[in-house]
Amino acid sequence: MPSKTSPGIYVAVLILAVIFFYPLWVLIIIAFVPTKYTFGVMYPIQLPLIITLQNVINSFREVDLVGPMIRSLEVAFIVGLLALGLGVPAGYGIAKLTARISNKLIAFLFIINMMPGLVIAIPISLYFYSLHLTNTVLGVALAQELVVLPLTVFIIMGGFRSLPRDLENQARVDGASLGSTFVRVLIPLIRVPILVAFILSWMTSWDEFTYAFIVAPIVPTHSTFPVTLYNYVSRNLPLQSATFALIATVPIIIMVAVFQKYLKGQYLSGGLVG
Amino acid sequence: MNVKMQYVNVYKYYRNTKVLNKFNLEIYDGEFLVILGPSGTGKTTLLRVTAGIEDLTAGKILMEGRDISKNPPNKRDIAMVFQNYALYPNMTAFQNIAFPLKMAKKSKGEIKRKVEEIAETLKIAEVLQKNVTLLSGGQKQRVALARALVRDPKIFLLDEPLSNLDARVRVVARSELKKIQKELGHTFVYVTHDQSEAGSLADRVAVLRNGGIEQIGTYEELLNEPKSTWVGDFIGDYPMNFTSGEYVGRSGTIIGFRDSWVNMDSDTLTGTVQLCTLGEDTYHVQCRLGNAAVAEGGFSLDDIDESEMTQPTNNFVKSSVSIRVSEKYNIGARIKFGLSKYNVYDSNGNLIETVKN
């Protein structure tokens, strides 16, 4: 369908892009421009006319950035994989129920997301304390799982529901056991919803703060990167914070760039383009 | 003939709806059985219950004498073609057809040989490497059929497999299907609502109504001697004519005859022409008849005023009948004809006897 886009749209998009991109731009300036042009002057330079890697090198030398980064990556992958491990069977089961029941179940699942994070995080941290899960990557991941699991189940359920019911029946009639029906027919067909669910879980867990802050508090050797970052900001180390924040954005940008074609509305609602 | 499969008092309820209600049927080895019925009579449910996709509420299904009604679908050795083909969209045509063989753990060489063989028979050899979503409707239907035929199961279930094809392709596919079935000696249970399909394919036709079999027999038997006015109305290109009357003193009797059973040499019946249209090579005449009064040796009736007609005693009795004649009549003309044969039904619509003149 050929349609004419008015120039006003481009102007609007440009303005929005500037608004959203400016904070990132400030990070880039702080991280790569010598400090005498940024922190040393009243009106910091807005264009990276002089570029240096010294800030980044100094930041890495002064504080441990790698440890929190690795812990955050571990959390993100554990959350993402666990969400699929639990969400795929749950989504399959709920998709088989009639819509009347399954919709109620889904709403019930999202109750956790409706509560303020702190309300849930505090009792959880007490419980985790007795399970020796505080200050561990697994502890942070398990707490964060609460947030991503309802959405994962919802997306996976949508994926299963969009498949013709007879495909599964056909596989069974063709002699496939329940297991091989799942592995050979159903999972390949909902690979996009699975991928979307994983990316969303991964991205929300990567920079999750509330649960990480309460379950793994400010112990530099155990905290994840958002907590460490908070630590630097609160200790007034803007240079390290900026460098760290910039580096933290990189995995997200890579993820979104690679998978952006899947991150569309119809996939989030669980639809499947046949 | 050997009994291949047998339904013994099968019930299937969905909540309060009785879809199959004390269903009994024997299917013979090597026969082409067509299940015919209006929509919502449990045709598809019957196949799904047979394949094990849905559980029975009560009763037994015997396959070669052994009860299979508790077996999961993959342990029943039944092939099924679904109405929407249910092809695996993530696979090529070859992988689709090979899937049941792979599940049966056949060797790679054997799978390749068998798939290519069936693809040759069904003329889809050139599209084997294509993804099934790229195939045309006719090719999809063949792939679905091939996926069933590549196996050697005890019985084949086909749920309106030709309904998505256009008319011309359907006729060709129909004759190929029949040929394959006869050549390989397979037992087919074929669900359709298309009567011409039933007529051309079936060894026997089972007419379903209210979750049970209303009548089973060859298509000709169903056409000529419907056991009830309901079957007479349902079977045939045009419904059977029913006119109420008396039969040897029994009031409330119904006379049934097909539009082609007209004998113009006789003049026992008189009617007023209401409509005359040209069919393929005959004229279809709609005319109004009075009440039939059957005496010994046949029945006759004149056209009479509507006010004199007795109230119809059966839903299928209409105030006018349609017949097929070779010449054109004007509207309002009087037409005289006789019947070469007719069926007599009681007031409940059950066949009493067939009379040939």
C-alpha cells in the first residue's frame, strides 16, 4: 500500500530521537572526552572534538567493573533460561485450557507484577537469608524470575495458541510420542515467541535494581552492576559511573540490533506470522 | 468379509451435548466407507475418537478384535488426513511425508525410497524439496494424503480431504483416491458432506443423524429405498417428494417418490403446474397435488384446493412436489402423470414398503 508520509512525521521523529538519545550522548561525551573539557568547565563541550580512552582505562584500573558485569550476565542468562524452562510447559498447559479459565489464570500470574517490587523483595530477602541465597547470583536471579515469568508465560501461551490444534494431533496420529511432538513439531514452530520471551527476560534482568539491591546489597564483591553503579554514583564518582553506564548499554544495543525484527507488537502479543 | 474395526455402544458427550449416542458400526477389511451427514452430527468427532485424539465417554472400539479405545493416538496404527491438512509448516514436503516413517524408526534409505515412491504416485515428486507453505492447495492436499499413504496402517481416516480443492481438481483427485485405495487394498473411512463424492467413492455409505447411524448401505440403496423420510429428504441432488395421504385405509401415511420416478404413460395423478425450469436435459416441474389415497393396486389423486388438503403430518411433506419431465409446461397448466415406483412411510416417517408399478 503506497502511502505518503508527511514531512511533519520526520520532524517529530527527529525531535523524539534527540530527546531519547541525548542522555546516551552525554554519557559518551563524559566517557571519551578529557575531563578538563567536561567536569573542568562551566559549560561542558557538546561535541567529541577531542577523544581519549584515558577515562575508560582509568575507570577500569580504579574500580572492579568486570566482576559486577559478569555477575549481571550470569543473572540475566539464568533468569532467561529458567523463564523458558518454566514458561514453555506452563504456556503449553494454559494454552490448552478454555480462554475463560486461562485468561483468569494469566491475570492471576500478573498479580506479582502489580505489587510494588519492594513489597515482595523484603519478605523474599528474609526467606532467602535462611536459604543462604542472599548475596548470591542465584538469589538475585530467582527473585527477578518473579517479574519476568508472568510475561514469559503469556508470550509462550500466545505462541502455542496461535498454532493450529490439529498440528499436534497430526503428529500424535503420525506416531510421535508426546515428547517428540514437542521437540520436533511444536518447539520449532514457536521459536520466535521463545526467542522474544528470552530476550525480554534477559534485558529486564540485566539491569534489574530493586531485587538486586535487597537480595545482594552493597558488597562490592557480590553485587551486580546496577547496584555497583549506584554505589559509584552515590559516592560521587561520575567518571566511573558514566563509563560503566555506557558499557552496560552495549549488550542491550547489540541484543536489540540483532533481534529487533522480532521485537514487534505481534510477537509481544504472542502472535505468529505463518 | 472380515470385520476390520468395530464400534461397540460408543458414547461421546461434550458436557451435556450427546455427540455420539450409542454408536454401533462394523467396518469391513478393504472397504471404502463414506460417512455422510449434515454438519454437527458427529462425523468429525467419530474420526477423532477413532484416532484417539479425543477420549470416549463410554463404549469400545475394537481393531481386529482388540480393544484400542484406551490406547494413545501413536499406539493405534491409524493414519488420518485432517480437513485442513495439518502439514508441518516448518518442514519441506519430503520431511512432512517422511515424518511418520521417522517416528516408526525406519532406516534412512527405506524412508527415501518410500517417500519418493508415493510422491511419484501422487505426482508431487517435483515439489518434494519445497517448504509446504509455498505449495498450492492441490499440492498441499496431495502431500497430506501422501503422508498418510506412505504408511501401512490398519485403517485410514479422511476428514473431507478434498473439500478445499476447486471443483475440477476435486473430481480428478477423487478418482485417483479411489484407484489407490482399490489397488493397495486399504480400508478407508471417509467423512464428507458432498453427496456426489459419496456416490462415486463409497462401497457403503453410512448416514449419520443425532449421533447414530440412520441408515447404512450402498448409495443406490439410500437413493431408492431411504428407510425414513429424513434420509429421503437428505440423500439425492433433490430431496424426495413427500405427499400425505391414506394407504389402504391407514390415515396419516406418507407417499415418497423421487422426481425421476415419473411415468408419463400413466395418468393416475393430476396436478397444477406452478413452475417449470429447464434442467440439464429435462424440465423440472413443480406442481401442486391433492392428498394421496392409496387403494389396492396403486394410488391416485387429483389436484384440489388448498383448503381441502389435510394438514401435513410430517415436516417433510410439502404442498407441492417436483418432477422431471421431457416437455415444457406453462404455469397453471394441468399435468397428468403416474409413478413407476413409490415408497410408503408411516406417520413417523418410517418406511413401510416400496411399491413398483
